[in-house]
Amino acid sequence: MKLIIAVVQDQDSNRLSTALVENNFRVTKLATTGGFLRSGNTTFMIGTEDIRVERCLQIIKENCRSRDQLVAPVSPMGGNADSYVPYPVEVEVGGATVFVVPIEQFLQF
């Protein structure tokens, strides 16, 4: 058995959840926050048999795409604010961060 922990951007959450359920994966969704932009994320916890791990990873990859987003830069802390220019910066966001860990037991009551 494996536990797949996937952290995805909120924009991809519903599409991924639907795809996982359609492929008979049992999923627990957690609302999370963090990362560089401190934006909303969703963490999926998926318990599955070893032989289904690759299929699950494929579904995650197909439904969680990276995209470019404009963000306002954070002002410098303690630095020289005279040279600070607050123009939006384009950064890549999205995709998924996935952990696959072995588990000894999976119980559902």
C-alpha cells in the first residue's frame, strides 16, 4: 500500500478531485495554504495499492498544469526602499507537488 500526498493549486482542485473519483480512487481533501505566494492550495491524501500508483500519478499530471501569473512583489524589509519599483512580476504557479510513501495499514471504518 502507498499513501500519495499531492499538493495542488486551488484552481486545479475540483478537476483533479473529479478525475480521481471517476477512476475509483478514494480521496481526502484538505484546504491548505503556503508556498512562495502564500496562496490557497488543496492537499489530497490518497491511499492505494502499489499497482495503482502510476495511474494515480498520471491523473494528477494530466489535471494539474502550471501557468504564468502576475504578482505584486513584496517591498524590501529593512532595505533601501528608494530604489524599489513595485511592478508586477510574472511567475510560474500551479502543477503539483507529490509525495508517495509506503504505509503498513489502511483502515476505513
